[in-house]
Amino acid sequence: MATTDDTGTTQQAVTRRTFIKGASIAAGALAASQVRIPGAWAAGSDEIRIGLIGAGGRGTGAVQNAIKAAKGVRLVAIGELFPDRLAESRKTLADKLGAAATVSDDRAFTGLDAYKSVLQTDANYIILATPPGFRPEHLKASVEAGKHIFTEKPVAVDGPGIRTVLSLVDVAAQKKLLVGCGLQRHHQDGYLETMKRIHDGAIGDIVSARAYWNQGALWNRGRKPEWSDTEWQLRNWYYFTWLCGDHIVEQHVHNIDVVNWAMKAHPVRAMGTGGRQVRTGPEWGHIYDHFAIDYEYENGVHLHSMCRQQENTAGSVSEALVGTQGTCQVNDYKITGPKAFAGSRKEPDPYQQEHTDFIASIRKGEPVSELKMVAESTATAIMGRESAYTGKVVTFDEIVNGTVSLAPPRIDLTANLATPPVPMPGGTTN
């Protein structure tokens, strides 16, 4: 694995207009790829050979989703930083899926460079599921290797990472590579139908929006005496911004993406707040436990975004829109007003369906790319985080042109690595 600092590729300043240029073409290709029978097997006999990079819970789950999504799919290689995590994943997959997910010892790799070994195999469908801080470098290496890619979201944690991802959009298209991402709502029947109606004018012009991901605390791995600072941070990656991006980026990006999808745009600026009220101990790293962001789109529409991870608090994972002719509770597939609509909750598992769609696209020889879409939503979430961290109004252009990499200069599993200070508005400058 490598850090998220810039790759040295010559990159021009990114503006809002250059960032979204061609988005309508990409959206059209994506929509075409999703004309399907819900839950159907992807057609064709071309073998899909999975190479998994990052064998934690999400990566192990994604392999299961992909193998169940279509016929002629098997796992051929795994790369994981930690040997114990690798062994756990291999056992889980073999126990649940048998031969289709059983990998020989010479195809199971560990260490910081394990991803390179996976890319040297005959795998043709790479699943990227390491902590997000590694995503830009792994995406770059996978595109250079000519592999089709399913990447978990988000795809970066800082401006240099976003620019690395953007530099790959055209390269992947030229190589005719599929790049799908883990924003599974784009493959969820209820969301697809609801969003089609929104774009067809079911609530008129959107005038405001809300997006929430409020829940209790997540997992935390207690430190073992034999772990160095670096190993502890890597094993508890969720609580360090250089690895996770903070939970507004790693998790709330789903809801932010839905509003961007409805708006067919991304916000141009953000003003936010946040902090640590409940998770204040050192075992929680240095990230926040709550955010509240006011995003503004170019046309003046505001999105109220809220996310928190605090026990014994009201939960909500949702997106809502207010229009000139009605309202929409997007996550419930409900529209009110003259063109009222209530969608069915009976739908295929979207985590499996996204792989069905992607594999079908590969086999038809018409691979799509969701890379620009996920990069845009990731940058939006980073913009909100940086506004809360600094206490300043932050623009989209400032994020995608930012030069500060969050990653340490080098990663040494045996080295000391101090926990960064908790960001303080008025004091934190990046």
C-alpha cells in the first residue's frame, strides 16, 4: 500500500466547470447500463476473476456480493496488510462460498505492497476495499494495470487524492475499463425510480434539501501492547482522518451523493460546524463525532447536512427534497404533491445488484465509469469537513486544488506515529 500524497502526475488547476465537464455523458452511459430485470443474473460466459485488495469486513462482503451476483465469477487473489485479517477473510469466504472463493497460499499476499502482487495476477475485476486513504494510489495502479475496478467509497481523503482520481477518468475511458463504486443507491430500484421522477419534474424545481446520517458509535479495536503507533492507527483506521477522511467523508458521503444526484450538480461552498462531545478519549483517535454543514449550490439552493456517531441519540439515515410543486423523502421513495408517488420497498439487495450491473456491462463490452461521480461526492464531503475543522467558509475549488496531503511522509509498521491534534475551529488552517 502507498500513501495518498500526489503521484507526480502533471495536473492543472481544477475548476467547478472543468470538474463536471462531460458529466451528462457519463450519466447517460450509467443510466443505460441499469436497464435490467431486477435481480437477474448477469448474462454471458466470460469468466470474472476477482482480485481483492483489502480483506476487512467490507472487502470480504463485497466478494460475496460479486460471486452471488452473476455466474462465472470466482476469487483468484487476495491482498491484505495484516496476516491475521487475511487468514480470517480466507476462512470466511471459503466456508461460505466453497471453491469459488478459495484462494491458494501463493495467491494470498500480505504487507504494504500486497496490492501490487494482486495486480500482477490474472485477476480482471479488482475490488478495492482498503481504508480510503490508500484509494487514490490503488486506483492509479489498477488503471495502469488495465483492470476493471469496483472501488469502495470514498475515493480520497484530501485534495491531492481527489486530483489523482480525476486524472484517471479519461485514462480509464481510453482503456475501456469499468470503474464502478460502492454508492449502491445508484443501483437500488426505489432510488432509481424516485430519482427519475424528480428529474422529470415531479416536485418542480428543487429549492432546498436535507441529508442525515445520525447513529450510535461504531467499532473500536483496543490497542495491544505489541502494536506500534502506526499499526494501532492502521487497525483503527476509522478514527484517523489521513486514513478515513472522518465519518462525514467515509459514511455520510452516501447521503450527500444522493442530493448531488438529484441536483445534477455539486455544491460550490460550505459553512459548517462540528466537534467531539462524546468520543473524547484517545482510543477514538482525533476525528469528530458530529457535523452540521450548510452546503450551497451554484443556483442558490441550500443543503442542510447532519451526521453524528453518538450513543443514545435519535437516528436517521435519510435524504429529503423540497420543490416548487411538492416534496420528496428520497430514502422512503415517497413524493407528495400533484404527482404523488410511493415506491415499493421490495427490491433486490443493492450491494449484490451493483455487481450484477457492473459484470453485465463488462460482458457486453460497454463498461461504464462512476469515477467522476464518486470523486465529486467525495470532494463535497471533504469540503464540509474542512469547513467544520477550520470554522471558515470553504469552496469546492479550494478542495480540488488543495495541496496538503494528510498522509504521513512514510508508513513504517514498527515506527512511532503521533496522533494528530483534534481539529479546532479558528486554529486549524487546513
